[in-house]
Amino acid sequence: MNKYFYALSFLLIFSQKQLRAQTTDNPVTYMSQIEKAEEAVSKKYISYMSTVSHGKGSKAGDKKRSDLINSIYEAKVKVSDMLAFSNDKSLRDASVAYLKLMYDVFNEDYAKIVNMEEIAEQSYDMMEAYLTAQEKAGEKLQEAAEKRSAEAKTFASAHNVNLITTKNEMSEKMEKIGKVSDYYHQVYLVFFKSSKQEGYLTDAVGKKDINGIEQNKNALLKYAEEGLNRLDTMHAFESDKTIVTSCKKALEFFKEEAGAKIAVTTDFLLKNTEFEKLKKALDAKPTKERTKQDVETYNKAVSDINKSMGTYNQTNQYLNTRRTDVYNNWNGTVQTFFDTHMPYAN
């Protein structure tokens, strides 16, 4: 499971409860109508994030994302149809502008992100660009949300509404979604960089490419060491360091694989190459022309290559078992992390 998804960390104005003391109910009612339309979008977003993070399948995620986009559009239409309040259309227009930007981000920016997702696993740079695109989309929304918040304060002040902003359950969920996603992405990039490089190494082994093995094992050792140093600086997420620990175990395995274990593979491949040359030369020599030394040399080579092959097969079996355990542990830990920390939709 390479678990990555579109997780926006942005401030949603309508995810905060606003308690008001006022001289008339009219401006409060007006503000509440706008906030109610916006709140529907927030609920859809939480529902979408809950679906994709708790492993309910891509089809379910696509449906929830479509629902979210439709909800943004409906909210924008609803707010657009509202009249100005006492000839003051600033709050209405600010909400419409914010919802329009949300709609554009989830349609245009997100369409690009979806396309990037399809190729993100091809390289570390592509994966990093994919996650960075998500962050930039979130930053764009947060900037617009802050502008929307400023307009609300200006409107409230102009119409004698005292805003007392307190967090409610929805705002806490929105904030938690952003924190969980940001934390996971930091760890995931460390994991992905080394795991991708390990893939290059195993490909080189499969091709019996000695030069490729050497190049890729050196890169894997470098990335794994860098990753372990990076993980040592990372704090726990609400006292939970499970994905950091799981990532460390993976990187320690990659170091072991690229170190002593891959040396066994290289040694076998080199010996096998020499053995094949010796065998070819002996096969080309007529039986009656073969000397006692030729036969003894060949027999010793057979014994050596069989011994080397035995060690090679044992090492391969060990690596395959450990690799499976490492990836299963990582995938399971990530899913448990999301199940524990990512908010569920009501």
C-alpha cells in the first residue's frame, strides 16, 4: 500500500462556531445563512477524507470527491442568490469568491494532481512534486479563507455584531485532517525515497547487471542513512511514533540488504560468470584432449559454484521474507495510524 492522497491543510472559515451579541437579529441571521451553506461543504470534505484515509476503496473515494465538488457548486449558487444586507453585499461576495476558488481548485488544480498521481510512483522527484502540488493547493485555499475571514469581521463590525470565535467539533476535525496528512507525508517521502531505490536495486539483480547493482546499492545505502538521520529529528504525533518506527525498520532492512546481503549476490554473479566461461572452454575442448588438471579445475569450480549458489539462495530467501515482513508492517502501521488519528465522518 503506497498510501498517499489529496489532503488539504487549510483554514475553513465556516468550521468555526461564532457566538454573537448584537442589537438586532437581522445581520446574525444573514451571516448564519451564508455559514450554513458553507458548512455543508465542510461536512462533505470531512466525509471525503474519512473515506480515502480509512481504506474504503478508490471508487468510494471518487464518489465522495464528486459529492464534495457538487456541494461546493450548490453552496456557491445558494449564496450567489442571496440579496445584499442593507445594501451591503461584501460578505455575500466574499463567500461567493471563496467558494468559487474552492470549486476551481478541486476541479482544475485537483485535475492536475490526479494526473500527477498516476505517475507519482515513477520517481522520488515526481512523488515530491505530487505532494508539493497538494500543499500549494492547500496554501491557495488558506489564503482565500483568511481573506474571507477578514471580510466577515469587517461585515460584523459594520453591523454591530460582536464575534466570539470558538472551535467546535467540525473545526477540530478539519484541523486534525491537515495535521495528520502533513505528518504522514513527511514520513512517507522518507520511506518512498529508499523503497523506490530498493526497487532499482532488485531490478539490477534480476538483470544480473553487476555495474547496476553497485551503483544502486550505493545510492540505497546513502538514502537509507539520510532517511534514518531525518527520522531521528522527527517528533511523535500525539505521542504516537509508530509510523516513524516502522519506517526506521524498513530503512534498516534496506541498509542490511544493500550492505552485506547484496555482497553475497554480487559474489555469486561474479563466480557464476567465471564458471560459465570455464565450462564453455572445457566443453569446447574434445574429451581426449582434456588434462587431469582441466578436470580437477572444473570439478573444484562446480563445488565452489554450488556452495556459492546455496548461500545465494539462502540469502535470497531471507531477503524475500524480510522484505515482505517490512512492507506488510509498514502498510499495516500506516493504516492503523490513519484509523487512530484521521477523523471519521459522522
